[in-house]
Amino acid sequence: TEGFPTTIPKFSIVTGVSVNKIGSYMETIEIYKPNGDLLITSNPTEIKINKEGQKGHLVANFINLPFSEPGKYRVKIKIDGNPLVDGESILEIEEK
């Protein structure tokens, strides 16, 4: 992208998760700025698991997502408020 701050008109994150128990779960995605401040949280989305081994899928769409500076933005996926894994994904936004 050219120049900061900038806004991405439509940004999507697609996830596929497996959980150990049959039931309904709420998934959220959080994106953090390079300085560690929370940028945005997706709306909670229900995932229904009807049989063991089934994967739940989620597409989180962010509209007009603002990026104030280039750098590494952390992405956390949470199920029922708990981080999905020990660690995070990194979204690197560079200046052209």
C-alpha cells in the first residue's frame, strides 16, 4: 500500500478449526497494532460442531480496516474467549 495511514476497503480472514467436543462455539478474531494495542475485534460468530472430527469454518470480513503505520500486526483467533493456539499469526503491512 502507498502511504500511511491507509484503509483497506475489504479485508477477509478465513479460518478452519477443529475442536474436541460436539457443541456450539463462539469464534472471534482480534487484530493488534505493531505497538500491541487492539486494532479491531470481529463480531462473534457461532460455529456448530455436530460430530467429532468435523471442522468449523469462519470467514471474517472487515470493512474499511484502518492501518496507521507499516509493521507487524498480530492476529489472534479465539474460541469461547480462549486463544486457539499458543502463538499468533502475523500480518505484515509494508510501505511501497
